Amino acid sequence: MIRTVIHTTQAPEAIGCYSQAIRVGSTVYLSGQIALDPATMQMQQGIEAEIHQVFKNVQAVCQAAGGDLKDIVKLNVYLTDLIHFGKVNEIMALYFQQPYPARAALGVASLPRSGLVEMDAIMQLTP
């Protein structure tokens, strides 16, 4: 299988040695996105702003790979405080429609750039 690197300026540049996403066949593996504004590389402030920015970043990478949020089959959400789980659900409903992707939400000790939320995903494109 051929591996294709996915890159877009509409999502933040990688802040380490990784790609925004890798496509293998019709499957796209999206790296974790935090709430960096791609234009300024500055973090959004506040949980709601962070969640919205993360979804926008994930969507930009999906689109660069030839898909959209509706093509995500697995979404992982990492939160530094699980008290924000309800807010993730509320905001996620603005970006996704049924059928929703499979999802995990995990509490973590910390995230890059002192973020409050990070998400990664697997997307399945129609061949």
C-alpha cells in the first residue's frame, strides 16, 4: 500500500516530528489536534473556544485528505478535566450528524501547549 502524507495550511503546522495525517488506501489516520489557530499558531483560550478550534482543525485535515467530518469512523478525545465532557458533547453535535463516529473520551494529566482538549481520528473515504 502507498502511504500519502496529508498536509494543509488550514490546520496548524506539526509541532513535532509527525504528519498532520497519513492516508493508506482509503483510510486516513489523523494526528492529534489541539486548539492552535493555524494562522497565528497561538492557542485559543477557554474550553469552548478550544473545542471549536480543535474541531475546525480536524475538519481542515479531513478536507485536505478528500473527506469531511462525516467520514470519521473513530474519534478520540483527550481532556485534562473530564468535567468538560458534557461541553464536548454539546459542541460536537454542532459539527456531526448521525450516524456519529465511534468515540473514546479519556482524562489525561496534561496536553501540549497547556491545552485542555486534543482529538485524533480515523477517517474512511469512499474508494
